[in-house]
Amino acid sequence: MTASDPDSALVAGDIVHAFGTEAVLDGLSLTLPQGEVGCLIGRSGCGKTTLLSILGRLLTPCSGTIRDPFHRPAFVFQDPCLLPWRNLRDNIAFGLTSLPLSRTERHARAERLITDIGFTPRDAEKFPHQLSGGMRQRTALARALAIEPDLLLLDEPFNALDAGLRRLMHDLVRPRVARGRLTVLMVTHDLTEAAQFADRIFVMSPRPARIVAEHRIATPSPERDGAFVYAEVSRLLADAPTAQALLRWRDKVNRPAASRKDGTRNRADSHVATLPHSAGSHPPSQKQGTASYCGWNAPMMHFSFNTATCTWVSR
Ligand SMILES: Nc1ncnc2c1ncn2[C@@H]1O[C@H](COP(=O)(O)OP(=O)(O)OP(=O)(O)O)[C@@H](O)[C@H]1O
Ligand SMILES: [Mg+2]
């Protein structure tokens, strides 16, 4: 199965969407093959949740097409949206009431997930207001997994979890993907998490968004250790469109060369001149030609633009 096999893939074609006069998606296309984990990454407000809602058929785009072979999609929202009058166990079991399962089967499936997701029987009796933010997120994931979906759309589902719990959640999802029963598209702000979890990373531009880069990671997720993830993040950020979309430029000075009194261009101006797509809405530093990226569970990483090779290098 390949990305060019549209009958067994989630395919978004030329999606355009606006809220009133605010253009959010501008001809966005992506293909996620069945049985893969995709990560969507982009700046806050670029339209990731909007795109996920469109792919989950919760929102109708202004134009464009969605095709997919899935029958049982599940969505984990950015806000966990638990039912406040049900305890943790009943929230997890909620979706099961719509399936042809006996009460005993429903109960057994919910209990299995309560254990798998790291809760105690005592936790299972708690109501949403008695749960931490991370516990609410884990409950929302368990509720989605309970229906045994074939497509899982995850909107920053693990941003309140520490690195160990994130790994546990990945380990819960990954075997279902490996058995070929599940396709996952997850929004994350954390490139290190994407490098750890994804088979394919889609990078969105600032709004109105398009996919500006797509990266395939062939190494199986369980074999990716810390060194691999660090090297992979460096590799991803060496890609100019990805760096342009994600990095936060350290320097606030952005004075065009033409406006300088002596009309000269300093060293950093030439960095800007050689960086592809540097005329975007988030121009890089003209003063230092450097940028930083801070992942959730990785140290701050610093990059410099190498004008000889036209690439970003970590330092
Ligand atoms: N229901 C809505 N009505 C009007 N505007 C909306 C609506 N939903 C989202 N928007 C706007 O669309 C843009 C994209 O929002 P969206 O939630 O998709 O961004 P995002 O990439 O998910 O951001 P974040 O990373 O902060 O979650 C924002 O400018 C937002 O204000
Ligand atoms: Mg969002």
C-alpha cells in the first residue's frame, strides 16, 4: 500500500475553508495511507483543529474533497469533553452503548482499558472534576479506543502528560496500528513527539494554511531512542520550509536592508537572502541568522543557517 493508492488512504484534496472573512485553509491537500500514524504540525492558530474537524466530517469545508475507506472513526478533541455527571469508568464506556455488545462485554472492555491506560479501580470511581488535566486526557483517549476505531483523529491529546505517560499512550496506540486495524492522524506542537511517534509528518504553513512539507520516517517507532529523535528533529529542521513554518526566530530586529542609512547589507542580511521562502509572514532573524526550537521532552536546540550549504545546522 502506498500514498498513491487513494482507495486505501485518507485523502484531502484542495481543501479551502474560511470562517466569515477569515481564510483558514487555502487549497490544502494531504494523503495518509491506511495503517500509518501521521502527525500534523504547525503554528498555533494555523488551522490544525479546523482541518481535523473537516477530516472527521464534523465541519463542511467551503470547497475541496475528502475520501477515506474508514467505517468507525473516533475523535479525541483538544478539550477532553468528558460528561461531568459520569465517573471515569462510565465516560470510557459511553461510546460502547451504541455498539451491539452485552452489558458484560461493555464492562469487560472498559475495565481492560482502565488498567491499560494506567488507572486504579479507585481512579475509575472519580468524576471529571476530581481528575487532573492529564487524567482527563487519558480518559478521552480510552473512550475513543473503546469503540475499536479504524481511524483515530487526535487533537493534541497528550499535551498535559509527562514524557513517560506519553510513551505509555503511544505504546497503547502503536500495537493497534501494527495489527493494521488503525490509522491515526494526530495534531501536536511538539516535533520531538512527532519524530518519536509518526510514520509521516505533515507541516502546515501559517494561516491560510497549506501543507508545505511532508516527511516520511521509515524506522519503526519502537526502535527510535533519544539519539534517533534528536537527530531526526535536526534533520526535519534542516528542511527550509519546515524551519520556516515552525521555528521561532530569536531576533526581533527585522529592518529591510534598503532602509539602512548606509545602504549596506550586513552578514545576516545575506542569510535572509539565501533562505528559501524567507519572504513569508515569519521572517528569520536578520541580525544573527539563528533560531531555537524547544520540544516538550527535549532540551532547547539551537540552529544556525549555513550559507555555504543553504541548510540549517544544529549547534
Ligand atoms: N468556530 C469558529 N468560528 C470562527 N473562527 C474560528 C472557529 N474555529 C476556529 N476559528 C479560527 O480559525 C483559525 C484556526 O483555528 P484552529 O483552532 O483551527 O487553529 P489551530 O491550528 O488548531 O490552533 P492551536 O494550535 O492553537 O490549537 C483561528 O484564527 C481561529 O480563530
Ligand atoms: Mg487546535
